[in-house]
Amino acid sequence: MYSYDDGSIQVANLTNVKQPGLKATAKFIDLNGKIAGTSQASVPSLSSQDVKTVLSTKAPAGISKTYFLELTLSRGASVVSRNVYWLSTKADSIDWNKTLGEGFGATYNANGYADLTGLQSLGKATVQATSHTTVRDGHAVTTVTVRNVSGQKTPAFFTRADVLRGTLGGQPLSGDNQVLPIQWSDNDITLWPGQSQTLTATYRLSDLKGASPVVSLSGWNVASQTVSAR
């Protein structure tokens, strides 16, 4: 995880077992998809509930004012965790005298917000998805694999999946069709061309109300689409 106060990268072990053999990678990626810098570090063996700082990062010179930071935690060829942040070379400027001890959110100085307007210029990205659902003990698990198949280097930014009640043909029903409550393994993901990520959603089978599961996808620069999840 990225620490906004000093740019450090930390790894947290929230499991109940020791985690050895991990490697952390940080990639700075500008708006046109160019990797402007990469840092890597071996992670010391982490005890349960342990947190360690493993990298200290700074945006490379010449990177776009709005940029992405992709963090991956891996063990061998397997990705254990992946997070993407969108950041700015123009830092937030907070009026601490009007913030500390006041009991509400931060108060910013004039023109004090980080500049993330570059996100508005992102080109369109294209994603493809496949999905299927398994049922066990009254619960359904819908697995969704999302892949960025764009020809350009544009990321599919903040792409979200939802499980909807639908028809056998894969069309969502009208009206209140979203399956809730639901537990996702991950969501609102950002992928560059060629990257893919598999998400799982767990929910009560009865919440389909006799309908078939359909997955909808949408994103900041991704056209909405639906796929059958039977």
C-alpha cells in the first residue's frame, strides 16, 4: 500500500500465518501508458498482522502531472496483491491550523488540491470479460475475468463489475436488478492493455430470485456491457 504522507510503500500481513518470500514492485506510469520508473524490493518475512516499509518512492522527472502508481506483491510467478493509485506531481496543500483538532475533514489552502484533471483526457479503452457461476450450500460464487484488449496503451480505468438478475440469454432484467448484499474479492480495477484480473463475487442464491446471473461492466473510460454468468 502507498502512504500518501511520505510516498513510502508498505506491506501489511493481515493473515494469521507468517508470509515469507514476497517481492514488492512499484511502477510509475504516465497518462500515455509509458512506464517512467520501476522500483523493486524483497520483503522481509512478515509475521501475522505485521507491517513493514519496503520502498521509498518519488515520481520520476518528466512524468505527466497526473500519473498512475501500480503496486504488485508477488511470490515467484504468482501475484499475491495488486493495487493501482492515481496521483499528481502537484501535491495537496492542507491548512493544518484549520484542520487539526476541528473534528471534520481537511481544510485546503487556496488552489491546494492535487491536479488529477489529466484523467479527463484518457482515451477510450476496450475490455472483454468472461464469467461463470457455481452454487454450493445455498450460496452462489460468480467468477469474472476482465481483460484490457485495447490497441493503444490506455488503461481501462476504475472498471467496475456488478452481478445483476437477468435472463437465460444474458440480458439484465429491468428495474431493481442488482444482487445485494454481495462480497467481492476485488473491484473497481485498473488494467493496461494485455493485463487481466479475475474477480469473485459471493452471495446468497436466493437473492437471484429465480433469475439468471448477469455481470455488468462499466468504467471511467470503458463502455458499459453485460455478459452472461451462468
